Amino acid sequence: MPSPALHAAAIAVIALAAANPAAAQDATAAATTLVDLIAPLPAAQAQLEAQLGEMRKGAAVRAMLGGNPRYQMEAAKNQPTFNQGIARIGAMQADTLGPIMREMVPATRKATIAAYAAAFTPAELAAITAFYKSSAGQKLLRQQPQLQARVNQQMAQQFGPRMTSAQQSLAPKIDAELRKLFPPAPAAGAPK
């Protein structure tokens, strides 16, 4: 189901197309030029493949379970076997989610173009595109990933220890709730 913002953008593009088909076509063409410049489809596809490669190795599972003390304890018992199991889970994730994620890349591009076409006039889109084609715009595009990584690293350093501590303090409570939902099976021969 589309998000409310995407739904509103689609309605705006449809309304514009109904009122002035040439303007809608111009806006869509201008938005396509901008999206091709700031988020080229091949780059998005390459980024997704890299992400799926990491998922296949088990990175997503490790990130999800990393703060769980029980996970850490079980992993420490037999690291090679545990790593193989995590990689198997990662491969299952990548095989299951990969096709959907690959379908999302062009769909996201199409939705982005529609949203931009609804939000900006062709003249505004041309001005934005001109900025991104300028030396300052090109520098922004080149440096944006590193800048975002730097901000992410700073946030991880600033809030990571608190998040880990909070997750560790919450883990026993979560385990207790899970035990209520999934109590251990009685031992063989024990009364039920």
C-alpha cells in the first residue's frame, strides 16, 4: 500500500495531467532528468547488490542480534559453527528479500520522479538540476555519502553505548516475556 505522501504525489500528477497534459509531461521529463542525475539507477542497483551481499554473509542478522547477551553467549560457545549458521540465515534472508528489494529499486525511482514532478514546476526542476550539474552540486553529490557516513559514525559514537546498555538491560525482560510465550518443554518422564 502506498504511503500517504506518495499517494498525494500521484494524485497531484494525475490532476496536473488532466488539467494540462503538456505541463505534466514536461514536469515528469524534468523530474526524470533530475532523478537520473542525483540517484542514477545503475548506482542504486549496485548499492542494493552490495547490501544483499552483506546480508548474505549474515550482517543483518548479526546487527539485529548483536546486543542480545544470549546471542553473544551462544556465539562464544562455538564460533565457527555459529558463523556458518548465521551465514545460512543471511543467505535465506538475501534469497527471500532480494527479489522484492530488486523490484523496489525501479519502483522507488518511479515514485521519486512522480513526487518531484508533483512538488516542483518544470522551471524549478530545471533550476535544481542546474545546481546539481554545477561544480558545487557535483561536489555535494560526491561528498554526500561520506558526509552521511561521518554523521552516522558520530551518532553511533554518541548514542551507541547508551543504546547497547539499554538493549542489554532490556534483554532479560524480553527473555522473560519470551519464556512466558514459549515455556521450555518438560523433561522426558517428568509429570506434566
